[in-house]
Amino acid sequence: MAQKRDYYEVLGVSKSATEAELKKAYRQVAKKYHPDLNPDNKEAEAKFKEANEAYEILSDPQKRQQYDQFGHAAFENGGAGAGYGAYGDFGGFSDIFDSFFGGGFSGFGGGGGRNRRNGPQKGRDLQKSVTITFMEACFGVKKEISILKYEACSECGGSGAKKGTSPETCPTCHGSGTVNQTQRTPFGAFQTSAPCSHCGGTGQIIKESCKACGGSGQVRKTKTLEINIPKGIDDGQTLTIRGEGEPGKRGGPNGDLYLEIRVQKDKIFQRDGYDVYVELPITFTEAALGAKVVVPTIDGKIEMNIPEGTQPDSRFVLKGKGIPYLRGNGNGNQYVIVKLEVPKKLSQKQKDLLKEFEGTYEGSNHSKKKSFMETLKDMFS
């Protein structure tokens, strides 16, 4: 069996990472290896599952504490974490005992905590990507998206019971969702709790199931949402749509929808942060004599002066003509990089005129060439 990688390494964070840093790192890794973006890619699928496993452990403070002390052994049968739990702080390591006994640990000789399996649970988060144009990213846009998701059944109100009836308290576990069991081990007697087999751990019994949802309390539907994508958003950034994930269970809140933004490349503009770059082709005459040229910006065309004697790849800045800031006022800048276009086909007359023109040059007009030739002369003399 392949050795598991360190969970912090999987997410690319340090061991001192905050909850927010963990969440950000997880989203980036999950986004990179998401199956929707990597169809039929087994390696990406494995990395996606690995990231989910790492985040599940590290996002839980108790499990993270166990992992930091014992590593992967904390969650494997016979691991070091389990050995420590038998002699040490039982309350902080109940999940380790779960791996031994299959249920919640409650202490020596029958003490006991209440299993929260049947408590409110937040619904599952969803992910979806949406593609927009470069200009839509610059100025923002409203987009309609469709997502296939579970929603609370309208027929039974999410209870799963036939309309006009209600779920009843399980007579076996009396609504707790768990049953207690005492097991003897080399370390003594332990009382553990396990999901009630009669009600499946829900604490409730449905005698007549809702026909619309089959007793699950949820139905799968396609929902259309209108999303406001803000101006200035960049490729790869994620919008969080609160409450648009899967419905929660037993009164828990809905999950969230994470909307990944994909921005199409533009034929003219290139983006770097909030700055925009444009390559502008100019002729030899325009570079030598100077000219007024038309330059495209995201707000439309403007005129710009090319000074006399402009050199190839010279860069001009147009202040405030870049991308609007995503949070705050103002814009980045636009940089115009001139590209000298040398003609490929000349008539004989044009060639003669250029040769005549070449003969009129003074050394000061080609200072770089003069310096280069002098360097060569010194080198080989």
C-alpha cells in the first residue's frame, strides 16, 4: 500500500495555517483537480480525493489535534493515536476509539455522552464553473446558471413522511439515534455508542413514506439562478453563493455554491492583475517621424502620440485605463508596447530611396550600432 502524503503537504500549507488559510488552499487544490475539469484523468481524481480527505481532517480542530500528535496513525486501527487514547485524554480522542469500537466513546464503566449523529447537519457544498468574456470580467455581468441539486421535498416539507403524517420517535433509542454498548478490552470496560439499527441513527421512524421523495425528504431538481458577477473579477477566482448548495438535514443550514470563474482570452488585450497590455504595430516612418495613432482601450479607442525617434518595444503608459478594481474605486493602468513592423516586399524604387536615405545617416543617428562596431574593432585588433 502506498504511503500517505502529509495532509499539510497535500494542501500546500504550513502546520501553523489558520482555518481561513486551510479553506483557501483546499479550494485551490480542489479546483485544480476537480473531476469536471479533468474528465477521465485518474491521477487528478486521486488528488481530488486526497485533498478532500486532508481538508476533512485538518478543518476539524479535534481531528487536527490528533493528526498533529500522531499523524495518519491516529485514524487507523491499531495506530499510535489509539494507544495514547487508552491511557490519556479520552474526551479529546473519541474519534480514535471509534476506529476500535465503531461508535462514540463515552468513558470507563458506563458514563456517557450523547451522540450527535441525529443533530442538525449542514448540507453539502456544490461547485460549478461559468465562462465569461474578457469584457464581461472587466465590467461585470449578470449570468443565468442552472444547477442540478437536491431540494427539500415540497410535498412533505422535507420530513419524508406522507402528507398529513409526521415522523415518530424511535421506540428503541427514544429519539437519541444511538444505542449504548459495553465492551471489555485489555484496558478495561468501555461503554460505546453506536447508531440505532432500528431508525438508522435518525432517532425517528417513518411509518408511511412520502410518495414524492420516497421518504428521503429531498428531490433532485434543476434550479436556475441569476448571478451578479462583479466588475474586475479575474480568471480562476471563485464566488461564494451562500445557501445554494444541498439542503441541510434535520434543520441544518443549506450548503453553499462555489462558482469558479473562467475568463476567455482576448485577441487584443492581455491582463496582469488590474493592468492591461496592448501590443501596437507601427511603421518605420511612424517610429522615425512620430505620429498620432489610434489605440484600443477597454473603454474604447483613443488617440496617442508616438514621439519622433521612438525605438522598437518602447512602452507607453495610459494611467487609469486598465481593469476596474474588484473591491474599491479606480482602475489599473494600460501599457502600450510598440512593435516596429519592417516591410517584407519593396519595389525597386523604394529600395533605391532607402539606399539613398541610408547614405545620408550620421553616426549620431545610430549610436548603438557605432558603439557595437567600435567594441568589435577593439576585440579583434
